[in-house]
Amino acid sequence: QDAIDRKEKRSETFKTAVPGLETDTPALKMEELGLRAPQWVRDNLVSMCMRCGEPFNPIVRRRHHCRACGYVVCARCSDYKAELQYDGNRPNRVCQECYIFLTGHTVLEDREGKHKGVLEKGAAEVSGRSLLCSSLQLLDKNGKVGTRGWFVIPQDDPLVLYIYAAPQDVRAHTSIPLLGYQVRDLSQGDSRHLFQLVQSGQVHTFLADTEELKRRWMRVMARCAAGVTHPEQGEDEDSCH
């Protein structure tokens, strides 16, 4: 029963395709693993391993693709071989989760028992059931230099704004509690689509790609900051751009 429970939990990792994300990569269904070639998640959509969450860097943590699910993973998480039917049953490099699923073998290291921290919510998972998600830029205190990322307000955690480096990352790099903030429009005299979250000296300045996207973020943030967490009538619940 314990093995069945672990297998069912792992199967959920293959159900994270999100309509509307900045990717053309659909997730394979669990029963299709190894039977047909996956579409690989593009390297530029992740900044960290999609299994363990460790950040990539060009020296000691190279990017690899699991030949079963198509996820971008580090060398440690892809140090497994499994026979894949779509490749003539030849052994291929796969991630740990696919190895366990395809072979039925267990491995000594098991991360399933670890409790997920507040930032360990996968971007694809939360974007699929979000109040709003899209690319934005978070500007520095001078309002000049911006860091682009993937911003999400989840339906099941609507009082928090999660910020990811890329839309398929498995862990957010920071979060901002929204309750009590005021939303301020900075459009006057500036051609950029700027707005702010302001509370007791804390100021976060955002840059949206379009005026329409800025207005949507301002509207959703203002509602969440006031404690109104259900989607507005007529607005899609999982609105990603």
C-alpha cells in the first residue's frame, strides 16, 4: 500500500501542463511514459532543476532532459537509465521519478517525505489554478533596473504573490504577502506600464508589458490585499499571459 501511495503521488508530477503558459510543451499522460517521445521543456523556461529545485549554473550543474517526461533536470536527478519503448527499448537517460515509475525499482534517496516549504510550489502547478499569472518586471528601489520573472497569485493561497525566475520552475525564489497593501498607479507622465504595492514604507514597483495587463494585475492585487479572494464574475480563474 505504501508503494501504491508513493506511485500515485509521483503520478501527479506528470499532470502539470498549463494552458496559456509561455510554452508549447504539453505534459505526457502517466500511462504514455516511455511509449512515445515527450516534447522537451525548453531550457529558457527554467532556471532550476524541475525535480530537486537546485539552481542551474554553467559550471557545476548542467541541464539535462529526461527522455521519458521531457523535464529539464540536473545531472544528479537524471543519473538513471530505463528502457523506453518508443526508442526500441534501448536504455535512455531518465529522471528519478520516471525511473521508479518505469522500472518499479526503488532508490535509496527519497525526497517525498520532505515537507514543502512556502516557496516550494511549482510554477506550472500553481499557474494552472491561479487568480492571475504572467511575466512582469520587479524594479529596484530607484525604479530603473528591473528583474523579469513569472508572477503568480494561486487560488489556494490568494493572499500571497509568488515570484519565479521562469514559468516552469519548481520553486519560487521569493514571495510577497498581499494583505494590507495599497495598489498605486504610476502611469502619469511615464510611457511605461508601472504600478506599485505600498504599505508602511514598503514599496514594490512593477512593470507590465501592456496597459491591459497592468490593469488586470492592479485589480486582482487590490482585491487580494483587501481580503477579497474569489475571482471576479466573468473573469477566467486561471488567467495566464
